[in-house]
Amino acid sequence: MTKKINLLIAGVLSSIASVSAYAAPVATPGTEGLPIFASATDPLVATYQGNSEGTVYSNDIYLMLNSSGQVGNDGNPSNDLLVFNSNSSSVGETKNLGPFASGTELMFRLHVTNTGHDFFTGPASTNPDGQFHARVEQNWLPNTALISFEDLHDTTGNSSMFNDLSFSLTSTATVAAAVPEPEAYAMMLAGLGLVSVVIRRRKKG
């Protein structure tokens, strides 16, 4: 009896582990269709946060670029930069997307390899089913936005879970204390010496 109970517990734990392995953070409801803008000129790092669908569909996420390598949608998907794949990328995997001028809108495209559909960040009208397919949570973590995609073509919008691929965008900007140059140390010592001379003369007076 004890052995059966142990086997049952092991099975339940295994099921929980398999579910949690596919658990991924999902941007909060109400953030559908929000645009993504670079807020600084520092490099942006994308981090794969996973998916909750396992390997049902294989999804590629692209940063949309034009023929000049600049951010934009020129209608030619071959110019776009592959960032992550929902099946082959590992959770925590990062990709440096490079620096962008502050205020630049970044557009991302989800390509569903199983169905051939492409879905986009931004307005619902850009998607083939007229539905939102991406949520953008601006302050998921400090200086970090979370982007979550839905890969199901659905004209009703009732099946949108936005858990098919999530990734985050973080600025790599860091603030470091400035290290004084040797000349600065010399000037500081000279200033202290001058102050001590003035104090001594005042004491003598």
C-alpha cells in the first residue's frame, strides 16, 4: 500500500514538474496592442521567458527590420532578425538587439511555423484575424518590459491566452561611480595643503 502511495505521489509530482516546466510569465490583461518604444540609446537585451504550450506549435519571434537593417516593416520578412524560437530557445537565453535612438518604435512579428500565420505587436488591424496577438507590460520589472504572444488564429478572440511565447526587453544601462583621474587627486591634495596653511596662519595670528 505504501509503495502504491509513493508511486502515486511521484506521478503527481512528475505531472506538476512537467506543467511548471512550460509555465511562463504572461503580460497582464489590458496591455493588448500597446506599442514598444526604446527609451534610451543603450543596447536592449531580449530574454526568452518561455511558453506554456509545450511543443504544440513552433513559433519564431522576429524583430522587424527593413532592407537597410533599420527597425521597420517593409513587407519583406526575409529582412527581419530572428530573436527566439519557442521550442529550441532555452528559458533565460538572451540576445543583444543593439542600441536604438530614444523614441524608436520596435515592432515584433510572431511566425507560427505550423500554420504559416504571422502576428504582430501593435494594433489588432495588422493581424490576419483582426484580433490582438501581443500584450506589452511596460514595467514588468525595473527597466524591463514583458511581451507575450498568442499564436492561435481566432476571429472571435475567445481563445487568446497570450501564453505561447513570452520574452522581456531590458536596457543594459548601468550607473557606475566615476573614478578620479590622477590629476584630480593632485589638485585635491594641493587644495587640502592650501587650506591647512591658511588655518595655521590664522591660529598664529
